[in-house]
Amino acid sequence: MPSSSVATPKPTSVAHWAGLGAGLVVEGSPGQGNWAAVPWISVFDPAITTSATRGYYVVYLFHASEPVVHLSLNQGTTVVREEFTSRAREILRDRAELMRKRVADFAQPLPVTDITLGSDTRLPGDYVAGHALGKTYRLDALPTENDLRTDLQTMVRAYRALTYRGGIDADVESQSDVGEEFALPAATTVVETRKYAFHRKIERNRTAAKQAKKFHGLICQACDLDFEARYGAIGKGFIEAHHLKAISTLEEGVAVHYDIAADFAVLCANCHRMIHRSADPSDMTAFRALLQSNMT
């Protein structure tokens, strides 16, 4: 029975069935355009991506011709192919290996590191290269519903752990720019460095930044700089989002909820860099007071 004859479950029903909770987005496709042979259902963390074309995420991939489905920790391939063209699969395989290393403690419950999709056309072949780890099921011999649910919950924990541990970025534990940006002392532990890198990833999420600008406006909430007024047309629409949630509260495996009104501010580049070097980057009141005291 080819996978194309299998009714792809609705994403909302998958989220409810698995008890994934808040903070994740679930989407799917029965197979359209270039993906006609391979239906999919994806779980996205908005801090990383809300699109199957970029970032990394959890996905069910249905084989093109066999009754097989893979639960996969995988990557968006479109952006990689646009950047690296003929080297795209090499890059995807390298990143998949990095992902496996960062969540090596999930290798036992999610042991499958190689998958096939029955097609080597561009997108299916790229997703085979981008697969890091997971489980494979035959649709004619599925495990119990409870086992399926447990596997998906385990995969989501691995996904969140990967994000906290640096995702597919260069080795976070040795990135000097994290320490420089946040003025971290040389003795900062790996765990603490991960928290700061995770904080930075949240701030640089395009969706959250766009919503923060829409809600809070485009004028720095610390020094009142208006980029368009200062720089003209090249400054139009420019401001940076700052995540106000205390860094100490960020934990591996714990979902980050986006309350744009309460958890974000907008700052100019200078104030943003300086608040990260302050005693408490979550305290906008204290930072504004510091700024005012040095202006008088």
C-alpha cells in the first residue's frame, strides 16, 4: 500500500493526541507540488522556525511507495540548497551529525539514523540527508497508540534539548562572541553559556521580533532613538527586539511562551548591547535609570 493512499492526520489532531502542550506549532501536507510523493506532518518550535523550508524540526515523513513512515528530527532544506547549491546534501549530512552529537543521550529511544523515502528527487533526497535520528514504523504493523505517543513526546524533548544546546549553530560552548556580548566571566560554565546562547536565539527569532516591533513600535524604549528620524530612509523600520524574561529562568526542555507585551521590549542596537552587559538584562526600569543617571 503506497503512502499516498494513506490519509494524513490533521496536524491539530496530532498535537491534541500527543499532548504536546503550548509553545509548539503543528502543520502538515497531504503532498503537494514537489512533495507529491511524500506527505508530511511537522512540529515546529517558533523560537527556531515556523516553516518547513528553514531551521530544524520534528517531522513525520511518509515513504513514497511503501507502507512506511519515519518520525524524524530533520532540517529545512530549501534555504540550505539556495545557499550551498550542489553541496547542499553534504552540508545537511554534516549538520545532521552535529544534531546527533548534541542529543546523543536520546540515541537509545530514537535509534534510527538512516532513512529512505523511495525517491531521490530534490526535496525527498535532501530530507534523507538532513535526517538526524528518530523511529521508523510500518503502517501495517504499527506499535500501540501509547507507544506512538511516547515516541513523539520523546522526540519533542530531544528537539527542545537540541535548541537549548545550540541547535545547528557552531559549537556554542566555545563561542567567544556569546561571552563578549553578555560580558560573561571566563569561568562561566557550559550550562550557563547555553542559557545565554538560547536567550540570544529567542531574540533573533524573526516571528517574535516582527511581533515585538508591531506591538511596541520602532522607537528605542530606553533612549528614545528613532532610526528613521536619525538616519532617514535607511533607518525606516529598524529596531531590535529584546527578550525580557530572566536568563536564569531558561531551562532545557521547558517551552518558552511568547507574551509579546510582557516579555519583549524594543531597543536600539547600542542599548540592546549594553543591557546585555548590565547586572540584570530583564530589568528595563533599572537600565533606563542607569541611562538617565549618565546623561545628567
